[in-house]
Amino acid sequence: MTIEVGGSSGGGLPQLAPDLTAPTRWHGTSYREVVTGLNSGGAPITVLSIPNSAGYITKAYFDNLTAGTQTIKLTIDGVIIFNDVWTTVNSIPTLIGGAASTVNQYDPVSWKNSFLLEITSADTSFEFYYFYRKTL
């Protein structure tokens, strides 16, 4: 079963894949998914990898990340979207979608085959929160 979000004319919006445990598995109003215990310690690490699947992320941010310089690399469908030295100014920098305060807005991202987010940071204990939906 799919849920048509683009209307019967087949507009550009994706078809949502079934998510039979939502909203129970969502953790509250501020996020749906979380990766905890991230430890970069100055070496590149994978924050989130979603292979062999289509989907989209409407909001994503780090928490407990020391303000400073981080290297962020985002690869979508095998194409490097950005590989940038990012200077964060607070401990909860938004990467995708609206900021927690909704002051800053960044584009959501979607993909057809794979999503890979990597970070290099001096931090040894931080989290990554995101709103993700699988699509068909």
C-alpha cells in the first residue's frame, strides 16, 4: 500500500512507503530518529548511512556538538553534494530543514538510492537527530 501525496495527476511528490510503527516509534515532538553516542575524536566517521533505499529528510541537526570547526560530507546517490569545513556557532547546529528555533531554514534532501552523511569533529560524544521518511 502506498499513500499518494502528489495527487492523482502524478505530480512531482514521492509516494510514501508504509511505516506501520509510526507514530509510536517517534520519540516526541522535536525529532523522530536519533543516532546517539557519536565519537569522531578528529577522525572521519559515518553519522548516517541509508543504502539501497529511496527517501527524504526534512529536518536534521546535531546536538551536544562543540561550537567550532567540523568537516561535513554529504553524498546522495553516489554524488558528493558537499564536503565542507563548517564552522558551527552553537551546540545544536541545523544541517537540513528548519532550525529548532525555526529562524534558519535549509533545504530538505531526497534521494533515490543512497544517503551517506559523514563528519570529522574533535567531539567525542554527540548526537544526530533527523526526520526521515522512506519513499517508493
